[in-house]
Amino acid sequence: QVQLVESGGGLVQAGGSLRLSCAASRRTFRNYAMGWFRQASGKEREFIAAIGPSGGITVYGDSVKGRFTISRDNADDTVYLQMVELKPEDTAVYYCASARGSWGGSASEYDYWGQGTQVTVSS
């Protein structure tokens, strides 16, 4: 099982920036696609972004495209989510996930999940 640990969440003012990190176990990291999802209180889990095993392909959810950027550093076995121009609507628990096979914007495609990190954007 791949171990994923998110970090970097916290409280930020609207319009500010924040970078989330997801550290993965080295064993199989480079064979997995990686994704970010978020879930606000009382709402369904929402797809944010995903990146292929080599980092050559990225996909973004419509609500964050142009504001959030996903990247990965395979040398450090870490995936990042750079968030800018944050809005109160971005407040949610953010989850890192990995997929060995097919991957994309559906949570069901991902095999392993981190514990989540809270992001709160104040007005």
C-alpha cells in the first residue's frame, strides 16, 4: 500500500496563496498517477487536479483551472498543489490520492488516499 501524507494546509485570507504538499512512499511512487480532491462540509468530493506518472499530462477541474497548479518531483517523491487567488469557496479538506491504473477526475479511479489537510479561506 502506498503511504500518502499531506501538509501545508491552514488559514489564509481571500486573494492569498498556499502550497500543499503530498509526500509518498518511494517504493512505487513513480508508477502512479497522482490527484488532488477536496470536500467541503456537507458537500460531495470534488476533483481538483491530477498529474500522470511522468508529470507530462495534467488535468484540472473547471472551478480551479487557471488558479491552481499541480506538479510532482519524482526525485523527492512529492506532489504539490500551488493555489493562488484563493476564495472563501475554496475552503475544504484537501486530499491527495494515487492511482495505479486508469486515472482522471473520478475519485473511484484512485486506490490510495492521504488523511487530508484543512484549508480555510477567510473573507
